[in-house]
Amino acid sequence: MNIASAADRRFCPACNAWIPRGPGADRCPRCRSLTLGGFDSAAHTPTIRFSEGLPEVETVIMDDQLTHLIGSRLDVYVLESRLGHGAMGQVFLASHEHLGRKCAVKVLMPKATRDPKFLQRFLNEGRAAASLVHPNIVTTHAIGGESGVYFLEMEFVGGRSLQRLLQEEGRLDPLRATAICARVADGLAAAHREGVVHRDIKLENILLTLQGAPKLGDFGLAKPVVGTADELAGTPNYMAPELFQGEPPSFASDVYALGVCYFLLLTGRFPYGGASLNELMDAAIHAPLPNIRKEFPEIPLEMAECLAMLLAKAPANRPQNGIAAAQLLDAVCGQMRDLHSLMHEAFDGVPGLTWKRGPEDGYRIDVEIPDGRRQTLTLEPSDHSLSERLILISSICCDAQPAYYEQALRLNSDIPHGGLAIRDVDGRPKFVMVDTYPRATVDSEEIRRSILEVAARADAVEKLLTGKDIH
């Protein structure tokens, strides 16, 4: 991996990353914050520090970039090329001499090793990361040192980061974005079960395997954001509001960062921004979450609700850890066997049936009955919580006149699934044929069968009670 020169890049303190220079290079193309320039990006790494709640950016000089290690042997590793670098160290593609496998070796910067506290944190957190074994976590195989050079050996993930995916493909299909975040949440849940707080979840730290499986990496090894009481680790654009207010990192702040990743994958941008770090902090703390369905109406309501829960301002209102976040996202994935695609699957090519999207998240279906009659139905999700949401299928039969009640009750007893109900429609009581299915498990065959049955039964009730064909 070739690292761009200082002339090609600027540093964005809000993204905590180097940004390629381009048109409008004084602002970050990701978040529109002001970028930093004027120093050699190969030898300087800005570090964000917090003093009394106010962000400052200072330049930390890393005069030894460890490039001399390429081609050399470190312990049992032959370092072949550089994969990336940050304030704490550099990551090399390496070969394990004894095992003959490719791996990623993160080497701590020599300057960082001179701080005993910093070095101890590196060692402690390296051991914590090594204890996490999960399909959605980048595995840490070993931690060690040789001649004063400290390193971590990690699993080499041959794909690309989610940040690179977003840059190359743009915002993702909502189902794909949800499925990826659900698997990342699974990895985060495994960490939280072990008491490990990640502290720097962001798209750059989520890698995709060649098969497309996401893996959460860089546990506890983020660039430090130092506070007056304790050390924080994170990237401002992904930091939860309470962190800006002096609260320590927590499982809930990890969940918030996961929510920012979800927002990015769904929309292609951050939920909050500002021309400066102070503006970004103020927006994260006070500004309402943007309504993504106004700009992207194809994003289902379930996803928007899930996103709002992950990005709640108050940590108590979010899923409290990765376990709860994974359950929520899995519920959405189940809910979101995309209803629109299910409608296509259920009804495309079915003769005598047409459908279209109705108000909000519902659909209107018109069915031709064999004897030349017609019946109109609606299909819509219920207003229950995500895990309890239903698919409601209904069709108006006729006015609910008292003279019809006895006969309607007898008809209702003969219906094997669903039933005849009385509902207020435009201020008038109506007999309505209804059927329901759990949103999380309904499939296209159930939808098609139910629509045809409800249409036939509703029309039969209308014909029997009124002799007309109105609905």
C-alpha cells in the first residue's frame, strides 16, 4: 500500500484520518469539517486532546516511520510491505516463518514505547484483544517484543474496509447495510461479554473478507483522545454525545458508534457535522437526528426506527451493549425481508392482480374475482414494536349494519384463518375481512395465498349480505 505524500493529503480532526486532497481541500469531503495542512503527513500525526471539554489539535512528531523494517525479520515474522499507519504504530503484511502463513503485524512506534503507561496499556489491551475469538472479530494471534520493538500479530483480512467500500460503491442497499451491521454487532457482543469496550468503532476499523463477511478490528488500539480525568479513545465523528461531556467510554458509547456506521452505510454521510470540532460537538449533543426517510423514502420504517435507537442522545435510551444491538438489528433483518421485494416475488406474473405502494408503508392490491367481480385489499405493517410487528392484510366487505350481525357471526366461525371484524372507516362502521402474519417470518407464498383468500372471502361476504360489488 502506497502512502500518499503530504501534497496529496490533509488531516481531518473530526474523522481522525488523512483525507485525499481535492477540490475544496480546506474541508473534509466526508464531513465538511475544516482540515489541517501545512506539515509533512509522513512525519507528523495530529492527535486530538480535550481540555475542559474543548478540543485542541496538537501535532505529534513521529520521526521514525519504521519503513526500514520492510524486508527485515522481526521475531518470527518477515515484514513484506506496509498496509497502513497511525499515531500508535504501523501495520505490515508479514509471513510467519514457522507456520508459513500470511498475517498482519502491528508495530508500536518507538516514541510510544518510551511512555511506560502507554506501553502497559498497549500490552494489556493487546492481551484483551487476543482473548476475543469470533467470526466477526479480527483475531489477535500474539503479542510480543524484540530488542525494544513491540508488536501484535493479527489475522490478515484480504478484503477492504467498509470505508473503502463506501468510497468505491457509494451508500449501500438498505438490506445489505443492515445485514453487515448486524454481523458487526455480533462481534461487538462477543467483546462486551468479555468486558472489553472497543472505543473506536468506525468504518476504517471494520474489514471485509474476500467473501464479504465483516470483521471488527483494532480493539483498544485507537489514536488517543486524552481527557483531564482519564484517557478516551475514539474518532470525533463517531463519538457519543456523553463522551464530549466527560463521561467515560462504555458499551453504550460503542453502540452509538455502530449506529454512526449504520447511518453512513444507509446515507453515505455522517449524521452530524460542522466546520469545526466545536460545531460537531454541539450538533452531536443538541441537534435532532436527521430524518433519513425524507431524503431516502425507500429506507423502510423499521430501519429508521432501529437507527434512531442506536443513535439516541441519552445512553440509557440505546441498546445497552452489543448483545442488545445485535438482537435489534437481527429483528430488523427478519422484519426486512424487504417488503417491496416480497410483493414483487408474491405477485409478479399473477393474472388478474395489480398492486402499488399506498400511503406511508402500505400497499393497495386489486384482485379480479373469477365471476367478474373485483376486490380491493390493503397490506401494511402494524404499529407494534420491531420484535412484535405484524403484517396486516384487510379488505372492506360492506357497511356493518345491525341486520347483518347474526349472519356475519356465523360466517366468521367458518373462516379457518383470519376473521371478519368491524372497523371504523371514514367515520362509518364496516365489516372488514382481516388476516395477520408475523412480520419477521412472513414469506411471499404466505402473502400471495392470504391476499387471494381474503379477497375471495371479503367479496363473498359482500355479495351474500348486499348483492353488490362496491369494494
